[in-house]
Amino acid sequence: MGVKYSSKINKIRTFALSLIFIGFFVMYGGIFFRTSPIVMTIFMILGLLFIIASTVVYFWIGMLSTKTVQVVCPSCNKVTKMLGRVDICMYCNEPLTLDPTLEGKEFDEKYNRKTRNKKS
């Protein structure tokens, strides 16, 4: 009840967006060192590296999302993309699975891990 899940694609996109903002904040941090051009340049380059990392993550998730399975959510009837054995609908947060052995079980993101604990 208390755990909020989101689709894997949205999590990765949120991470990439946060890299952009971190890069901007690091660059703005360089402004405090205007008297030292070397330190300011280091901050600017670090900020640029965060933004480049964000671009790489956006490119990677774009390539990954072309290989996803598109399913129709049984709850909201919208087409959503699924990564892994279990995922969440991007629109209504309905738990989804394509694995018949997981149908009816409580949603857990651990089902996507290759090494699962068989006891639980």
C-alpha cells in the first residue's frame, strides 16, 4: 500500500532528467569560484559531463524502448510498454506481467532479477 511503483521506462527517463538538473547546478556552483578560473573550469566541465551522461541515458532508453513489448492494459485499455517479466502501466499504475506463473501474485519488482531468492 505504501510503496509507489512506476514503469521502468519512466524511472530511467526521470534519472536522465535529474542528470541534466545536477549538471546545471554543478555549473552554477562554478560561479562561486569566479576568482579561480581553474576551479570554475572544473565545475563547468563536470556539469557538462553530467549533461552528456544524460544524453547517453536518453539515447540508451530510446533504443531500449524500441525493443519493448507493447501490451494493452486491462485496466485503462491504453497501449503501454513493458520491460522485463513484470512492469507497471505507464498511465494507471496497474501491475502487468506476461509470465503465466506470476499471474495472481502480488506485484514485486524482484521478479525481474535474474537471481531470485527461491524461498520467498
